[in-house]
Amino acid sequence: MNKHILVILGHPDTTSFCGAMASAYEAGATAAGHEVRRLDLGRLRFDPILHQGYAEQQPLEPDLVEAQAAISRADHLVFVYPVWWGGPPALLKGFFDRLLLPGFAFRFKAPPSPYWDRLLSKRTARLLVTMDTPPWYYRWVYRMPGHNQMKRTILGFCGVRPVSVAEFGPVKSSTPEQREGWLDRASALGREAG
């Protein structure tokens, strides 16, 4: 079954290896007949700082309004980004801070209930994550803080599940053949819409 897929490049540099991975995934998904839309966060115009938290409403810039509409249409979300300091880049985190707002991504139930409605349910996600840390070290020594944040406290909180992770690294010491293999894997994941 064909899906509406939204690929979000969280690396600020579209010419980065993450940009190439996003393109490979997009090409694979398009070749398989899926409808694909792509957002390159480095090209969007928005203030990534939620200045007053939820105390005051901060109007969304046109690019964020369009991003919300694209997420609303999507069946499957694909986030492509590097691990920096253990987690996603500040640009991607700022995108979430500004975009995943009450009333769009979640809604708290009336007090004193500690529960909330997950408004982005019925969507799945794939994380394509590059890193310079060996993936085994990130998993067993650091305990995957960025993956846990993305899967549980951001996407899972909003109802997006399952969230699958594909790790690629260490990039810095990789060979051209390894990087080519990783791009092939990203393309294959796109064909599977996984």
C-alpha cells in the first residue's frame, strides 16, 4: 500500500552526508510509488526558540504552518539527522519546540488528570541517524539518549509509533564504500517505506 511520506532533513547543511541520505531515502520511496514530500530545515525560515514556553502563543511563521500541514497529511515521518552531543541538532529540537504544540500534537486532559491525548497517532516514523561515535558505544555506554528522546519523549508523546531507528557510523572514519553502502540501505528503506 502506498503511503504519504514526509522526509525531514534535520541537518542544517543540505550538502551534508545526511542530505545525501535524505535524497537516497526519497528516491527509493518515490521509485516504489509512495508520495514523498521533503522539508530541509536549514532552508526554512523560522525562529527555533519558543520564547515564552506555553505561557503565550507565539505565531507560527508560514514555513511552520506549511510543515504542520505536511505532518497532518503524512502517514510516515522520516527524520534524517546527525547525533551531536548525544542528541539531535539544535535546529531539529527548535523545530519540535515551535511545531509540536498543544492542540496540534497533543492535548492535556482537564486537571487533575495526568493524561493527555496524542494527536499525531496513526503515524509511524523512521529515524536515519548518523554519528561519529560507534553505534555499539552509543547504545551500551551512553544508553542512546538521543534515540530515547526522539522515540519516547517527542514522537511517542505525540502518538507517533512505532519509531524505528537506523544508525550509520562512525561517519568520520568511514570509507567511500561504507558510505555508498549506507546510501543503498537508506534507498532500500525508502522502497519499503520503513
